[in-house]
Amino acid sequence: MPSTKDLRDRIRSVSNTAKVTGAMQMIAASKMTRAQNMVANSRPYFETIHNMLTKVTNSLNNQEILKGVKLLQSREINKTLVLFITPDRGLAGALVGNLTKAVGEFISKSGSDISFITVGKKGDRYLSRSNENLFGNFSVSDRPTFNETLQISNTIIENYENENFDKVVIVYAKFINTAVQKIQAHQVLPIETESDDENSNDYIFEPQVVSLLRSIAPKYVQNQVFHSVLEAFASEHSARMVAMQNATDNANELVEGLTLDLNKARQESITGELLDIVGGVAALEK
């Protein structure tokens, strides 16, 4: 068994680690709450834009009109652009590993040339090590704003309209709840809308429907990118908070075990000293 000095040193070291992880847990919890609120606040507007786009496209009897809106046009997929959103830092449990695994599987299954735009240092480093084609790299603050992500979304829109890419996908961690983050590969372009027959023809468009779609479609992409970044940040801080909580709990359990070992070692030492004293007294009596 280790000496009492070694046990005290280990207890002190693990206790200090628990204090650090506990502080990181509280910071992550604060950021998680803020990120979750931002996701919740952005969701209604994003869903409204999506529903509006769905209503308009489903109301068209003449699908030829859609050919006038490049962001809705499908074409043969030869070149794919992937927006890969990852954390800048680690200590987020299995989140980064799950993201890199998902993008690796996407690459292996894709039948087209793939280029990447990254948001986050972890994704950038992974793709650089893998010798993938990096088309661009962006960074955003701890409190992402719509204006911060505009450059990303406008880069995507411009390159799709110029036919530099035939498909655009976002790979990110969708926030489900504090304990669950779902890795998704979501197609952004060409824009896909669900079928919605309810009151789909009860619209009179002013101005022309093509002009309306040309206005709505870019806003949809811009909000999709912004919302995905917010979801990714909420997932990151949630995963980090849970990871730090687990680390703190494990450290505290280890301290408890080491404290028991220390008490046991002290008792054995005291017992040994008592036996030596008793043995010495017995020897003197003889």
C-alpha cells in the first residue's frame, strides 16, 4: 500500500482537479443555458421562413417557374460542398469524435468530389490531417450572431448559383436536450421542401412568384446556416457541461476512496506502533 504521504499528495492533486472541472462545469452550464435560449428564440423565425417557402413552392401548378430560381434547381451532382461545424476546443466528451466519424462516413459514401468549409478548429485540424480539400474556414464568437454567419451563407449561395458546386450539406450536432446531441448531415442546397397540400393553391402572389422565391430562398439558406451554428454551439456546451460534471463526480469518488485508504494506512501504522510498544513492555517485564 502507498505511504500516507503519497496518499495525501494524491488526494490533494485529485481534489484540485475536481475544483477545476467543477468550475468548468459551471461555466459550461452558463454558456449552455444562453445557447439553448438562442436556439429557442431563433427557431420560430426559421420555421416560418421554411413554411412560407413550402407553401409557395407547393402552390405552383407550373413547375417550370421554379427553374427561374437557382437555389431550387437540382442538377447532376459532381461536386459537393460540406459545411462542417465543430467546437474550437475539446473536453466535450465524445462530441468531437462523433462529428469526425460522421464526416468520415459521409466522405466514404459520397460519389462526388467533396470540398469543405469549416467552422471550428477541431474540424479544420481533422480535415487538414486527412488531406481533404478545404474550400474555406470561418470562425464565430461564443455568442454567434446572424451577421457573423452571413459571410458563410453568402459564400455558399454564391458558389451554388455559379454552379461551382451541385449540392451543399451541413454536418453538425443538432441539439436535442442536455444529454443528447444528434449528429446530422442535412442538405441545404438545392432546397428541398415537403409536400403540403393544405390550402396550397389559395394564394395570390404580388409581386411575381419568381421574384418572391428569389427573395425567400436566400433568406432560408442564411437562416439555416445561422440556426445550425446555434444548434452546434448548444450541443457543444451541453456536452462539455455533462463531461465536466462526470469528471467532477469521478474525482470526488476517487478522493473518497483515497481517503479511506489513507485512514486504513494510518490505522495500520498506529496498530503497528502499539504492537511494538506492547512487545517492548513484555520484553522488559521478562
